Amino acid sequence: MDAVERLIDDPALRARMGTAAHERSRRYTWDSVIDALIEQYREVLDRRRTSAEGGAAEALPRRGVLADDAALT
């Protein structure tokens, strides 16, 4: 059975997934997304500065609402 058929056949699963999706969507306000985007730009600029100064550019941990989605990519 594919995922769509499972959702069609299971109203309780549809309801749980709908509720979970709604709760997850609350994290993505304009303010939180803009804050995460600004943080990403800052990290890129910091890495470029470090690289331009001859230091080793190291990967920085992701922060903010977008960090939660890192596992999805």
C-alpha cells in the first residue's frame, strides 16, 4: 500500500499528521525565517573572512528554525 492509500484508509493518521503539520508550521513565522536567514549569511561571511585571512574555514553548526530541517535534506 502506498502512502496516499494509507492516508485515505486511515482517518486517525490523517488527523494526527494534520495536527503535527499545523504545529510545525507555527515555527515558520516571518520573523523566525528572517532571523535564520540572517544567521546563515553571517556564517557564510565569517567563513569567507576566516578563509581570506589564511585560517582554516570550518563548518559551523546550524542554528534557528532551519536547523531542525537539516536532517530532512
